[in-house]
Amino acid sequence: MTEEKKTEQKPIILSGIQPSGELMIGHYLGALKSWVSLQYEYDCLFMLVDMHAITVRQNPAELRKRCYDFVALYVACGIDPEESTIFIQSHVPSHAELAWVLNCYTYMGELNRMTQFKDKSKKHHTNINAGLFTYPILMAADILLYQADLVPVGADQKQHLELTREIAGRFNEAYGETFKVPEPYIPPSGARIMSLQDPTSKMSKSDPNPKSYISLLDNLDEARNKIKRAVTDSEATVAYDESRPGLANLIRIYNGITGEPIEEIVSKYEGKGYAEFKTDLGEVVVDFLRPIQEKYKAIREDKKVLEGIIQKGAEEAIKRSRRTVSKVYKKVGFVPPIR
Ligand code: TYM
């Protein structure tokens, strides 16, 4: 059996992150960590979704730079580019092509229900563009193009995954089996990491207050301080209780990074106060960031290597996604190109 055939038999994973801000521990614990742990069991494709990123205004030079930063960070976090396909969405024309077709198989009412659209249109009320509205269709195209079995994401993407499944099912019913209907993979812990400054809202890279999130590239002292200053309640004991959201969030971050069960973390701090817990968590975070930052620096400096990864990824993604687009074009009745 050839190498290619062997890989093709593994179930397929597809996932992506928008290079629209800094890569932070919310992304890591919600998505990247699962990518790293599942990459050898699955045939994986990991994207940088730059086409999604322009649904809000981006500085072009920064967007370009961030794409290279993100590829280097994917690798520094443990994605093995020999094993997985890493690519940039805009390098693969099939995404826009399939998205158009799926636009015609998605209802306005479905898009109107998307909570992320509602949140984002509040945040960007001067730029509620059509792309922001149809964004979940492009995401469905990303996934369905590669016949993905599993999509590892944080909890905030669950609704988009449900819509993807709905669109796939609808198309399959109309034209016969065309798309694999994908399953979401939402990690047991880390699915929803909250802001360090307002633990009732999600940690977000676009938060104007950088104290609310920890970027994977934060200066280590800064990261320590962000944990120290994280908003908690005024109680004295360390306990895991959802009604104390600030502390519960910090315990989940501790658990997500170290893998120590929540009960063990809590019992370690029995009779101790928040200060000691926060100091230790600061060290946990720093010990986690340090090796990633060291690897990142080495990879980021080598533009040739990064370009090699991106080019190889694009070739593979173009080849694989074409098959689905051809199948879909044929099914909907487009005349095949005359060769
Ligand atoms: P994005 O770029 O907002 O986030 C990337 C991934 O990180 C997860 N995430 C979080 N997880 C836990 N806690 C948080 N605070 C947190 N913030 C972000 C997200 O759930 C996501 O898994 N639409 C997607 C990108 C996308 C995509 C795709 C994902 C486009 N096409 C196809 C999967 C498959 C997004 O905006 O993620």
C-alpha cells in the first residue's frame, strides 16, 4: 500500500483559526491543544482563515505578517508539518467556489439565528457587511470541501457546526451522498475560556483590553501579572464553583495546561488563599509559554521553511478540495469545462 493511500484511510480533521488578532491561550485550550493531541490518529488539515478575517477591517500589512506568525505558532505549539497539512485559506480557490454554491442552499432565517453574527454586528455596528452575515457558509465550505469527519473547536463554534451539518444533509438529500456530515469535537475542559477581566464574557483576541487575555507571545512577566490581576471574587478559599466564575476560569486554565484534574488542583490549595494559587498559576502559564516562544523564535526567523510549509499545504489542499468542487458542480448541473 502506498503512503498516500495509508493516510487517506485515516479519518479526516479540518479546523482553522482567524489570523485577526493575537493567538492566545483561549485558542490553544479550545482548539490547538486538541489538534496537537489528535494529529497522529487523524489525517489533519489546519488552516489560517484569512478570508474569514476580512469580515472585519484588517490592516493589510499586519494581516500578512500575522499569517506567518500563526504558521510558526502552529508548529511551535506542536503541529508537525510533516504529518499535517497547514495552509492559508485564500491560497485555495475552492473555498470561495463552494461557499457560493452553498449560499444557494442556506436560508436567511438560519443565518439570522447565528449568535456570533449578532455579537459581531453589535461590536462592528458601522460595518455590518454581507460577509459577516454569510460567514458561517464559508466555514461550512471549509469543512465540507475536505470531507472532514471531525472538527475540533471551542464551544463558541458549535452553532456553526450544527449549521454545517444541516447544509450538508440538505445537499445530500437533494443530490445523493456528496458530503461527509462532520462531528464537532469540543474538548472536555478549555471549551470556553473566559476573559481575565470580565469572567462572564469569552476571552477574545479582539478585546481592546490586553489584560483580559494571554497571548502565546506575551512577555513572560506580563503574563504572570495578568494572572495576578485577574478578576476574582472576595472569598478566601479556593474551590471550584461556577457561581464564582473568575476563580472557576483560572482553575480551568490550570487544568487545561497541566492536565491535573480539577479536584486535585482544588485540594492542593485547601486552606491556602487566592494569592498563592494565582502565583502558582502564573508560573504554570510561564512554564507553558516559555518553550513555545523559544521554538517560535527559531521557526519565525526562517522564512524559507515557513514558505515551504505554506506552499506544500496549499498544493495538498488544492488537490483535495478540487475533487469535492468538481463533484458538486456536476451535481448541480454545471457544464464541465471543455478541455
Ligand atoms: P476563531 O478564530 O474565533 O477561534 C479559533 C478557535 O479557537 C476557539 N476559541 C476558544 N476556545 C475556548 N475559549 C475561548 N475563549 C476561545 N476563543 C476562541 C474557537 O472556538 C475556535 O475553535 N469560525 C472560526 C474559524 C473557522 C473554522 C473553520 C473553524 C473558519 N472555518 C472551519 C473550524 C473549521 C473562528 O472564528 O474561530
